[in-house]
Amino acid sequence: MKGIDVFRYSFSAIKLRKLRAALTTLGVIVGIAAIVALLSITQGLQATLTGQLNQGLSANTLIVMPSSGGFGGGGFGGGLGQGASSTGFSLYVNNTAEIATLSPDIEATVAIISRSGYVQTDDFSRVVTFYGVDFERYAQIYPTFRAETGSIPIPPQEDQIVIGTRVNQPGQNGTIFFTPGDAINVSWVNATIIPPVNETYSATVAGVLEKVGGFGIGGPSDTGVYIPIDKVQSFFGTEQCDMIIVTLTNSDNTTITNVSKAIADQFSNQVTVIASTAVLSLLTTVFSTIQLFLGGIAAISLLVAGIGIMNIMIVSLIERTREIGILKALGMKSRSVLAIFLGESVIIGLIGATVGIGLGWGLAVIVAQVLGSGAFSPGVSGNTSGAFAITPLLTPEVLLGALAFGVGVSIIFALYPAWRASKLKPVDALRYE
Amino acid sequence: MSVQNVPVVEALNVKKTYMLGKVPVEALRGVNLRVEQGDFVSILGPSGSGKSTLLNLIGALDKPTSGTLRIDGVDIGKLNDNQLANLRIHIGFVFQFFNLIPRLNARDNVELPMSISNIGKAERKKRAIELLETVGLKERMNHKPAELSGGQQQRVAIARALANNPKFLLLDEPTGNVDSKTASDVLGLIQKLNKEQHVSIIMVTHDEKLAHQANRIVKVFDGEISADMVS
Ligand SMILES: Nc1ncnc2c1ncn2[C@@H]1O[C@H](COP(=O)(O)OP(=O)(O)OP(=O)(O)O)[C@@H](O)[C@H]1O
Ligand SMILES: [Mg+2]
């Protein structure tokens, strides 16, 4: 029997039981839609985060932090920890010079001190993260550390600061609070003495940064307030820094490995050296796990659909025993009977997977819109609102994978009923009432 | 042609035993039968005598428990499932209960054996219409079995059995489920096929009168052939 005729025959059998076929297909649709929706949302999120990280972390940049500081506590955008690890080890601002001599592949180094605090004027008050950096070196390393209004003062006056665009324009709606030259109070709560005291000094806004978008570890942030490193040290009363950014002359893997090791050795392995490649691969690992987990849950619903298919096929097999007997008596081979039954489930699987992919994608778009409704521009958003504009991503892998999985599950669960149908003996099948 | 000498059916001491649980039921107890090309044989016998069992074996739907059964010179006991299926394509079988596929219309039912034997769409459509015309049902070709009378369904079944130009036609009580007027119509059709197209006919019946329309009568009793005579 020709393939096309097998297909026609399968289709005529499905058409006979439209409602039943529709319900069976629905099971596949739900399973595939769940898989596609979850995967395209998480992949979209991953792409967004990776893109933002790539902006903030260039491949030839290393970040040196005290070991237990890690990513914990401060997190990506907020203030990083206190700069001291639990073992008592600390990085100091002047360690930059020491690091710079470790390898000829090192291009530049810059220390960063970060603290939480707030800035205020008569009609403005906002919690921010202060970053103490050497403006000149920082601007060299990060091209995004560039003023949109005003300028980055090099060298800066003691009281000059630079603010991120969202500090100046928190609503991102055109209402700006500062123009260069404005006075601003910089405050923090000094908890190193008891009782804690509020310490404040009066600064001048020298410049407002261009929109950075995204975020990176160490890189300029739209919500950051940048203070000259000397001032920060005296104001916060510390020589310790939270991280040291090291840029390399090239981004070869061997360079990254060698320099990372040299730095770690220099500080007796009490520092963590993070390469952007490592961060990205960590991110990839985390997302793979998330996807595996979510995809697995969704896959279970597809398995349930598969059991539904098997159930329907067995019912159909029993109902059509006599028909199978007739087909065999007319000379149909067992493998054609098998193909007819599998054909039915392939049709169900194909329709289910196709509709499911469409539905899943639609769902992902809706969910992304709901999640991203707090953000203002696609792909890029601040990190204070907690909302991300996710652009769901449907990769060809997910698309084809979902299609193959939907059809595959349908086939696998139809195998047993189809096999049983093909093994029926014509005489027995014909006697069946 | 030497093929002329090969009988279409040759049964040598064919036995068929069914197992009903652990109890063996001897449906055929050693049947010897020879049917030549162009024969019209009636198989006559009481209910339960083994007529259908014999016909199923001749139709290659089942294999004998012992003995040799040659169809067109081929020992079916030695064939595997695929070879049996190929053999069935060239045997026209008309069942007692028509056994049409309910969801297919008359034409599609007649086309079915041809699609099984890989005949192209256009050709099988043409032939199906011709066959339905032969059995006088061309106007009803788009009707489903449920929309046809018993006699009409039986004629569709005959058209279907003829689809792949079988050497012989097997009919299991072809008139058992139709009235006597329809029965004689159907029989007329069978006789015409036998005379004009030299299709060998083996027809199971328990109607004496009908059996005598054939040119040979084989009587089956209790799983054995009790008489084999010219009508
Ligand atoms: N698949 C089977 N399993 C068990 N016993 C069977 C089977 N098929 C037939 N038999 C038995 O074999 C015997 C012959 O049956 P068969 O159907 O050949 O009779 P028949 O001559 O065609 O009768 P009828 O005129 O009623 O159709 C019967 O006793 C029947 O019960
Ligand atoms: Mg019978």
C-alpha cells in the first residue's frame, strides 16, 4: 500500500470520530503549548540577561573580589558587601598597583568601593548605591561612563559627583531633577560606631551619565552615584575596596587563565577572580537547569497526553477489530495496518504540536507583556523596578524540538496499540463481534 | 500454457483443529479437494459442518493444522504472513455479512483492494466505476453501505472481490442475508462472471436449490467431504 493511501485511510478514520480526535489532540496541544511558552520565556529572559551582561562585561575584563563576597549580598546592581570576607581578608584600594605589575597582559586596574546611602535636596530624596572610583581610569575601562549633560570631571574636585540617568530621571518620563552644577546632599548611615550616626556632605552634580541600559558587575549603572575614590575613602573612612576591575590587553583564554591564576596566587587564593566568560557560562548553566526543570514539568503533561493517545488507540483498536480483519482479508500487510494506526497518531501529534507551538508562543508573548508592563523599553530596563522587558525567544531548536517531541510522544504511545492491531489474525478479527 | 494444468485449489488430507480453551475442536478432519480453473463449485452442508473453515483456508485467511493446501500451486502452509497477504490480493472473497467498511462509500470500498495492491488513484477509480456498473450499482457509488439495501451491499462486496482480477471467487453464503429475488439476481451475476470471464467460483451455501446452480456440488458433513458430484 502506498504511503499516500495509508495517510488517506488514517485520515478517514480520524474524521469519523472528530470529537474524540479533537480531545486527544487537545492533550497534545496543552503539553506542547506549555513547553513552548515556558522555554521561549526563559530563553528570552536568558537572551536579555546575557545581552545586558555583555554590555556591562567585556570579554577582556576580570573582576577581583574577596573570596566569600562573591555574588551574594550585594547582587548585580545593588550595593556590594562590606569588602571584607568572613575570613577577615580584605582587598585594599592600593592593591591595584600590586595587581598591575603581575603580568604584562594587564592593561589597567581600577578599584571600586560601593556603599548604600541616599542623596537628597529640598524636594528630592532617593536611596542609591554609591560607587567610589578613579574617574579617569574608570572612563578608560568603561566607554559607557560618559556624560550626557555636564561632564566627567578629570581630575575631579573633591565635592564633584556623577549620577546615573535614572537617578536624575527616576520616572524616565522627562522629569529631570538635576542639571550640572546643582548641589546635592550625599548621606549614609555610619553603623561602624554605636549609636549609628547619619553622615552627610554637600556635593555638586558635575555630570549625568548617558543611558547605560542593562547592568554588569562593576560597570556603570543607570542608578549609580559616582564619587571620586579619594573622597569616598575619607567619607566612608575605609581603605578597603569591594572589587578591583582588571582589563587585559587581549581576551585569549590562556591570558585570562594565567592572569586569573597569578592574581589568585598573589592573594593566597583569598580572592575570587571572575572572568566575564565565566559569568556568562554560569548564567548559561543556571538557565539550562531552569529550562530543564520547567521543560520537564511541561513534558509530564505531554506524557499524560501520550497516555490519552494510547487509551484512544486501544479503544479504536477494539472497535475496529473487524475492520482490521477485512483489510487483512483483502491482502493488506501487517506493516500497512501498523502504518495506518501510527498514521492516525502522527496526524494527531502533528496537528497538536503545530497548534500547541502557536498557542505556546502566543502565551509567551502575553506573559512577557504582563511581566514587562513595568518596564519602558524592550530589551533594556533598569534594575530598580524589578521588572524586565522580556522578548520571548523561539529558537529553531525549540520549535523543531517541540514538533518532534509532540509527534514522537504520539508515535511512542501509539506503538503498542498499532502493533497489536497489526498482529491480529484475519480469521479471528473477522469473527469478532 | 502449462499453468492450465495446475488446479486453482488442491487440498490433500487437510485438517483444521481449533482449540477452545483446552478442548480441541476438529472442524476439518482430512479434506481432499481439487478445483480446476473455470469450475463453479457449491459447498453444501449443515451448520457447523466446517464449510466456513474450509473456505477461510482456501482464502488464505488461515493455515491448515495439517495436510497440504495448494492455492494456484503454492503450498500456503509454507508461506509467511507477508506472502499470505500477497496471495490474498489475488483471491476474491465475499463474506456472509458483506463486511464493507462503513465509513467508505461504495466506490471507495471497491477501490480499497486496489489501493492495497498499489494501483494508482486514477486507474482504480476508473475500474471501481466499471465494476460497480457490472453489478448494476453505478448510480449508487457515492452511497455509504448504511444507505444501501442488503442485496446492494452484497453486490458492492462482489465488485470489491473482483477488483484485483482474482483467479477465483470465494463466496460464504452470498444469499444468506437477502431475499429470494435478490438472491437469484446475485446468483445470476455470479454465473455470468463464471461463464463470461471464466472466474472459478467456490460458493458455500446450505440452500440445496441454490447449490444446484453450480456445475459441481461438494457436500461437507462433520468436517469431511461426504459427496462430490456433478450438478
Ligand atoms: N475460531 C474458532 N474457534 C473455535 N472453534 C471454531 C472456530 N471456528 C469454527 N469453529 C468450530 O468449528 C466448527 C466448524 O465451523 P464452521 O464455521 O466452519 O461451520 P459452518 O459449516 O460454516 O457453519 P455455518 O453454516 O453455521 O456457517 C464449528 O463447530 C465451530 O464451532
Ligand atoms: Mg459458516
